[in-house]
Amino acid sequence: MAYECRYCGRPLDAGNADHAKFWPFCSERCKMAELGLWFQDRYVINRPVDQVADDAALKAARKPPPDRKRSDG
Ligand SMILES: [Zn+2]
């Protein structure tokens, strides 16, 4: 599975010392920037959860097509 820096989206490599040190960020800069967002805006913790909820709502709203046999042919 591929990981990305939570802040800048750069691909992360677990074998990279910096990446491992600041995981899940690629660098101290990105880590601090992300932490700054927490304090500035009370960063929305459940953003991924919202995405999952949206997806579930979409699936629930999208009913399967009726199992109708074709009459033509
Ligand atoms: Zn980064």
C-alpha cells in the first residue's frame, strides 16, 4: 500500500529516515504545518469519516435497478 504525506501528498517511503521520523509526513515542515492547522482552525478530525459517510449515503440512495426481463427480442 502506498502512503502519502498528509500535508503535501508526496509519496512516503517507510525506508526513508525522514519519512519514518515524521510519519505520516514527509518532513518536519509538513508535520508542523499540519499541527499548525489543528491549532488555527480546530482541524476537522472526522474528515475521512465524512467521506465514508457520504459514500455510504450514496450507495444507500442509489438503489439497484429493478430486475426486469427484456420483453423485446
Ligand atoms: Zn510533505
